Amino acid sequence: MVRQLDIQPVREHDTCVARVPIFRDLTRQQQNEVAAFARPIKADKGAVLQTPSATQNRLMVVHTGRIRVVHVLENGREQVVRVLEPGDVMGETSFLLGRRPEHFAFADQPVALCTFDHADLARLVSTYPDIAVRMLQAATERLLSAERMLAAFSSTEVMTRVAAYLLDLPAIMRGGQAQVSLPMAKKDVASYLGTTPETLSRRLAELVDEGVIEMSGRRGVAIVDVDRLSELATP
């Protein structure tokens, strides 16, 4: 059974509004006005932040920590849907479509969040329509990402899914190489890709042996040969 943990309000009002894409293009004064609607909270690792069909609709902005969004199967197994890190938001799709959440969201580690009730968000959108445009852009980007992964999942080859997943991660260019970081533990990446941790480790090792990637620590990945990785990501 899922255990609901206490979520405590945050006293400080550092809301990270300026870091969030849907608010980033507002002026500083406008961002301060948005921040006034924020309800900062903190939650411990393991806290349940969202449940399917929850009646409390809100937009959540991650300030610190990490959130794991999962679909819980009938047998109790968790299928990872998405991982949120600082600056990411959750709940904008429910706001745009007027629907209740479809998945669970758990704090993967202690988190600090800013939340906006949908009623308050509606008032903000009426004042600053660009917020709605940014929410649509964010939702569209996630849709495109989901379509890429769906194409990769049509292949029975785990390597295709792994390669597509690595290419879809946000990258920082260093020394001519794209540096990415696995946003969650390998067991959760394996769950997301529909495979086992052992198979995922073997495929990553094969990519290293081929000189396609280099691993750094437990989660760091340098993409050495983007063209080859792109070939492998094509079903």
C-alpha cells in the first residue's frame, strides 16, 4: 500500500519562478506577482505528491530535489513515466485539459516545491496569456519526446530504446561531446524502457565497448559518436 507522508509548508518564499520555462519570459516585476500566488511546501523522500483522479488540482514547480511520476500496474509494479528535476513543472496538462491526474508522483528525495492552485493559475493566465502559450509549448515538447520513445518502443531491440533514450536526455556540450546524466537510478531507467536492470547494464557496456559513449560515475554519460547512436536509435 502507498503510504502518504506529511507535506510541510515552506516558510521562505524563494519560489524559483524565474527558473521555470513557462514563467521565464515575464518581467521581474511580473515574476514577483506570480510568486505571490505560490504556495511553497517541502516533502520528505517517499512522500506521495499526486494520486490518480486527485480532486485537488494544482501546478507543481520543483525547486530542489527530484520527483518520480509512475503508473502503478494492477500487480503493484511501478512503471516510470517521467522524472522531474529543479525547474520542471507538473500539472499544466491537467490545467489545460481540465482533467484530473492520471499517475502517482513520489518524492524521490527530499523536495522543495512551489504549488499553484488551478484557480489561481487561471487568474494568472488571464492576466499574462503568454503563460498559457508556454504551457502549450512545454506539453508539445513532452508529446514529441513521447512520440520518439514510442517509435523506439515499437522495436523489440532494447538497444534501440536505450539509444533513443540517451539522445532524448538534455545535454551540455563539453569538449565537443554531449554530456548527459541519467535522471534516475538505473533500475528506474530500466523500468521506463521496459527492460531489466541487467539488460540495461549490458547494453550500456556494449555502447562503451563500441566507443559510442563513455560512462562517468553512476549516472554521467558522454556521447562520443552521436551519428552511431542515432543509427542505433532508429527502429
